[in-house]
Amino acid sequence: MLLSGPFEKFVEASPVTVMMRGIIEDLFHPERLDRLFEENAVTQYTRTLPFSTVAEVMGEVVFNVNPSVGASLQERVDSLPVSTRAFYQKLNGVEPEVAAVLVRDSVRQLAPVIRKLGLRTPLLPGYNVRILDGNHFAATEHRLLETRRETAAPLPGQALTVLDPDLRLAIDVFPCEDGHSQERSLLWQVLLTVCAGDLWIADRNFCTLGFLFGIAKLKARFLIRHHASMPLDKIGRSKLIGDSETGRVFEQAGKITDPETGRTMTVRCVTVKLKTATRDGERELVILTNLPKKDADAMKVAALYRKRWTVETMFQEMTENLTCEIKTLGYPRAAVFAFCLALMAWNGMSVIHAALRSVHGEETVEENLSSYYLSLEISQVYHGMLIAMKMSHQ
């Protein structure tokens, strides 16, 4: 039996590691990964090296099972069907869309499990909340010949990530190989995924007329901080609503106009005069939303915007607990691939969170569970568990 013999000891001593093993086997199932690759790859193809092997090697680095791609390859020196050079060529050629598909497929696999275990308390009942944020991958070492004459460390890429806070899943990712391009250049791709009944929460970097009008046209809602460069006409006087945890909350109506089409839209302007200045020294922020007041008053709007930090917490956890940004991966496509695998890993951890919530309750897990120690336990125990499993099958 699968759980007999040496495996039983790991079930008793570190059940979360055993759970993670099962999740990884499902997410990184070779046949599924190779099928997704064949269906979505445009320029790459499989000759000798299966895509699933590339994903497995990178997955071990992301999960901190191995310290580097080289170390993971060294363990496969006798079984790898191609040379190390050929492996790196395959890795550095993984197309961004293939990497993004893996994240979306992980959601298809894991979302039903989390729903069965029980969702977190909804941020806003009746809406599919989507938190959007961007992540520029950290500057890499000058390992590539092309970058050695540059004084600044090269930026290998970036990505926009969409978080479903109720599921605690990264449900979508929009990668870009150019780390220096504007995040706004990817918004047209995001709009293709917007559905009626969504509520999109984002920072001011995404406050553009095209994005706001696009969301409204699709019968969805937005809650986005106003960017000073976007024209906004405030209507009437600002009304004091009350005091929140972060500051005094005011509301008034506003109107935005698209100068190219002449379209106009009335929005709610919720202003928070902060008790403590932001890291940029700002004392006031303005949030634009087309949410009806009956669904969310000004105090609720201010509270929902604060939840935008949830996605930044996800990025922080990925950086601290998973190897989502490999400094030596100067090749943009390899960096994008590593980031997307880290999103898959984070999604897998969310299933463990859901399982613990179902037993211990949401409040206990949210307040007491340390993602750092959870990841540390898995990374420390996982490798030993694999060795024990191999020995038991010999």
C-alpha cells in the first residue's frame, strides 16, 4: 500500500509534507504537463527531452528541494536523455504562454478541492473579487555574455498576477519577457478575462481610462486607486463618512471622461486621509469605484482597498519561502517559467491552508499559521521522504 511501511512515519511526523507530496504529484503529473505543452507551445517541440522533465527539475528548485538547477541535474546525470547544454536550451526557450497555462491548469485542479474543504470568508458577498498586481522579477547576476558590459543588473521579466482572495489562489498570470516595459501595456490581456459580476481591486498603476471603461462595459465593477495623471472631475462637496483603522474617510461623486470617444462615467470617489503617511510620504489616497452603495458603503470600500495588500503578501511569501526568482536565470523565458511554477507551488500551499481551516477554523489558521515555518518543514522533510520512498521500492 502507498501509505504502508516507512511512509507511515512521515504521515505521523509531518502530515503537511505528505499532503504536499500528493498535491505536487497531481500538479506535476507528466502526462498532463506534456499534453499542455503540446497543446500550447508554438515554437518549441518535443524530440528527446519531455517538457515534464524540465518542469520537474525547475519544480525541485522552486520548492527548495534542490538549491539550483545544476544540483537537480546532477542527480539525474545517468537518466537525463540529453546533455546539460541541451537541457538549458530547452529551459531557456519555454514560451511564456506555456508557463501561464500551467498556472491556470493548477487552478482547475485545485479550486474544486478548496471549495469542498471550505472557502475563506468572502471579501464582498455576491462578487467574484479579483486583486490585480504586478511583479518585476529581481535583477539578475551578469552571467550572460550579453549583459557583462552593462553596469546595471539585467531585469529578466515581469508579470501581472490575479489573485482570488476567497479561494487564496493565483488564478491567472500575464507574463512579459521585457522587464522594462510598462505594466499597463498588459492590461488589454487582463480585460479579455473580465466577467460580469467581477470586482477588480488594483493600485493606481492600473488606473487608466481604457481599463476602467473596459471593466464597466463588461458589466463588472472596479475599485482602483486614482492616478494623478488620469482626468477626474469631482462633483459637489466631500462628505465625511467616518474614521477607519487607517484614517478619516470621505466620499463624493466624480466623473471621468474619455477624450478620444467622448464617453463619460460617474464614479464614487472615496478619499482616505491617512493617520500615517505612506512610504512615499503621501497623506491622502483617492479610491475610484463603480460599486453601488447598497453593496459597499465608503467604509467598506476603504477596507476592501486595504485587502489589496493580500497579493503583495503572496509575492512576499513566494520570495521568502519559495525560490520564485532565481538570480542566475538571466534568460527572460526561464525566469518567467520559474515564477509561474512558484505560483503553482503557492496554489498548492493554499490547499493545505484550506485543509487546516476546515479542521481548526479560519480565525485560528489566519492568525497562527506561519507560511515560513510551513514551507521550511516541507523543504526539510521532503527530500528525506523521497529517499525513504525510493529505498522502500528497491
